[in-house]
Amino acid sequence: MKKIILTSISVVIGFVSFAQNPIIKHIFTADPSPIVYRDTLFLYTGQDTASVTATNYKMPDWRLFSTTDMVNWKDHGSLLSPHTFSWATGDAYAAQCIERNGKFYWFVSTFHKKDSNSNGGAAIGVAVSDRPTGPFKDAIGKALITNEMTKDKPHAWDDIDPTVFIDDDKQAYLYWGNGSCKWVKLKENMIETEGLITVVDVKNFIEGPWLYKRKGLYYLVYAGRGTKPEMIEYATANSPTGPWNYQGIIQENVPNSFTTHPGIIDYKGKSYFFYHNGTLPTGGSYRRSVCVDYMYYNEDGTIQKIIQTKEGVKPVSK
């Protein structure tokens, strides 16, 4: 039997409906990654399951939600976890899904087992599906990026937080990193790199890059140092590989969470900025929640400051 709770939060099994931030309230979610496919906005996230007193992350899987009006969100459940990858161990860090040639490629960050391919550390893998809702499977059978492939930083967790962008000329780019920002070209099959890995000099970069293009200008938005970690900062360029021109802070610190993470999308005529904070009851830096607010641009293409709200965004027509 379906159960409906007639309060300010209405919940139907398999379907959740909220009208304010955070947009997902029945579980803790983090690291939002939106895409639009046909008429639907799909939101891929991680999940936080750490205890209230935990001092580190516990992120068992990646999940999917969808909407056609920006206020009613369907929960598609857990579609992927590190267990999907035979080489992986550890938590489900930030990820991004992108469509190409009718297939959906979910680039994820987790940790690598010690084996003949890697001595461990953070790694990036790719899962693939014929549908945005899965089922997803390991597209390669091994990691796309391992810790041994990047030597610019001494720590073992620098290869996390992938973002993927396909330019108008069909060339795909993978950006990622913690402590330094890195990029490499992807082949058309989306499961092989092409050329050398390059380290980018971007001011204040910490982690969580998001790469996109708007009106001929390339944007690299990321979690940065700001005046105290983490704020969302960004740079622009005339090429997807830079050089990047630092533009400043667009989102101040979020409530009750040390981290935040950008996910940016245009949908039905408006621009949306997804992020996470720690404002749900018992929430915090390891029990985060995804939010969404409007995003606005100035005439010269620069981004206006993001205004964080409890109200969130208004419904759009289906």
C-alpha cells in the first residue's frame, strides 16, 4: 500500500515532493551532478550515511533523482556503488554522468585496491548504461585514472571529483583533482584518455571542478579556498584547456558543512546552481544535503553571486 503523509513534506513511496531546500530530505545526499535528457532533469548524487558523531565520510553508493518541474523529485534509488568495480574499495566520492551517442557514462571517484594495476589511492572509474536510470556496469574493467598516473601531489587522494565536458567539435575533456586541478582529453569512446595529463594553474583550487560552456565562453567552477574553505570560485577561458582567468567567489560558505560542491545546468529557460550544505536535522559536514538555487549571469558573461535560500526555486511547467 502506498503511504501519503499530508504535511509540509509529502512523501509517496518511490516519489518525493519538496518545495524548499534541501530538496532531498529523506536521506543525506552530496556532490550533485545534474544533466538534462529529453524533457527531464536527472540529478546524480552521492549519499552520506556517517553517524552524527562521525569524523570522516561514509558514502556507500551513488544515487539518482529526477524532475520535470524542479520541485517534485522522483527517487530512483541506489544505481551504483564502489562494489560495481572489481578494482575499487572505499567510499563513493563525487561523480558526474554525461550522455554521448545514446549511452550514459558515469565518471566516479573512489579508491583503488592494491593490485597489479595500482598500489592504492584515489582513482577514477567509468560506468556505462543505455539509459540514464541504469542499469550501470563497469565500462572498462579497470580504473581510467590511478594515483600512479599523477605525481604532482604527494597525497593519495588527489585523483577525485571528475567533471566531463564535450565541446562543440565533439572533443571530450576530463577535469578532476584535489589540491591541484588536472585535465586530459578523452577519446570518442569515453573510456580511454588521449594525450598527456596536464596540471592547471587555477587560483585557490581545492576540489570539485565543474566544466561547461556558455555563449562561447568556457567556465571552470570549483570548490576553492576563499577566505576560509570551502567557497565556490570560478575562472573563465576562451578554450576548454585554458589559460584560465580567475573571476572570484560566487558562493560563500554553506551552513553547517565544511565542503560544498557545484553542479550547474540550464533547464526550461532558467539557470540552476546545485550544491550541498548540512542543514537537515542532525546534518553536518559528513551528513550533507543537496540544495538548488537560481543562477544569474551579467551581460559580460560573469556570474552573479549565488543567493542561498531556504525557499529554493519555483516550479516550472512540465
